Amino acid sequence: MLSRQEFFARAWKDDRSTEELYSAYEAYSTCPAFRKAGPFLCERCGGCCLRPWRIEVSVYDVQRWILEKRLDVIEDLEYMPKKGPPGGLTPCEVKSLEMMCSGLLELDEGLMARLGFALAASGDGAMVIGKSMGGCRYYDGSGCSIYDTRPGVCARFPEARLFEGLSALLK
């Protein structure tokens, strides 16, 4: 594994900002799969699960969990607003929420209220996966226990556009 200085020396030639390079190095040092040649393929090592990163869930994650009837995941979400003003929902997200809510009529009012809150708060990035003992609550020691339905931010790790071409530089 390259030291931070070696990493930056090789990667600096690429057209990346310093912030992107620090993020790239953090992913490089966290994930052994990133350091291998070829396309990224998650090995489910748990390196990213045990990091103190904020795991924000999106409106689309909450909608997917509703459709998959994974209300257990939604009920485990924690409300942790970011500092600063809320961003609000896009017109596309509002329409999507309307469609989702029309399918929730058979649920009890308390659950509908929790789901509505989760959907609205996730639009502001305020709904997060909680931590347990320093890592993600869904990491069970051998991998992610909700891997097939994990949040989008986890599924996109490492961010493809950030690392495109960068991994070839580091081999």
C-alpha cells in the first residue's frame, strides 16, 4: 500500500482537486479492493462499514425500502439534520412522494406518519443509518447484513466518477 505522500505524488498529475485526492486516499487506504487492478469489485471486507462516515439515506432509498417492504430498515433510521438550511425537494421528488404515498393507504396512521417523515427528512440528507460500536449498525462482522438493499451511498462506494482513471494511475 502506498503512503499518503506516494499516493499524492502519483495522483497529482491527474486533474483532481486536493479535496478529491484526500477523499480518494481515504478510500484507497480503507478498501483493499480499490487497490487491485481492473474494475472495482466489492469484497465485503467491512472496511468502509467501520469508518466513522455519515451514511445518509436518500428519498430513493426510503422509497425502495417501502416497495421492498423493508420497514425494519426505515424504523432503524436516525434523524440527524446537517447544519445549515434544508435543501428542499425537487419537483421530481415531490411527484415521486405523491406516487409512493398513494400506495401506503393500507398502512396504519402511525406508520404512515413515520414513513412520511422519513421521506421528507431524507430529502434534506437528515436521515442516516445509525452507528453501533463505531461502525454501521448493519455490519455483522462478516459483511453487510442488508447488502442487497444497502443505501445508494454505500452501493456507489467508491464514487465511480472520482476514481475513474485514478486507480490505473496507482497500480
